[in-house]
Amino acid sequence: MALWTEDVDKARTGASLPFPKMLTIDDVQEILNVGKPMVYALLRSGELRGAQFGPRGIWRIRQDDLSAYIDAAYENTAERIAAGQLPAGEAEDEQQ
């Protein structure tokens, strides 16, 4: 409990709040360079953690959760490459 009190005291003095940075769908779309439907699909599937807020159910994604998704995607891709599951031409097709 004392830690929370210290954090609140820091907030009153102008220090940053103890809450994570929250990203919008547009932020995630830009960072991943994908379309909004893809971001919504990732959220609905649970691959990307997010939460809906307010009566309109606006999505927000913690920066840490996006980082975790990106790290997991890299690990998954490396495993697929090592297992020979990534077709040789697939990476070349995206560069064109």
C-alpha cells in the first residue's frame, strides 16, 4: 500500500503516473504497418492483448502488450524458418 501512496505523491509533484502508455488502433496500425481490419482481428483472436473502454468500447493496447506481440511474432517466425515451414519465396514476395 505504501508504494501506491508514493506513486500518488509523485503524480502530485508532476512525475509521470504509474500507468502504462496506452496505444490506439491507429497507433498500432502505424507501428505494425498493417490495416485496421488486421489489428481488430489480432485483438479479437487474443493474439494481441487489448481492452475496450467506455460505453462505445474503444480499444486501447498497452505499449508493453504490443512489444510482447512483436517479440512473439519474431520468435514464431524464427521457429517456422528453422522448421522449414516458411516457403522460400514468401519473404521475397513481400519485398516487391
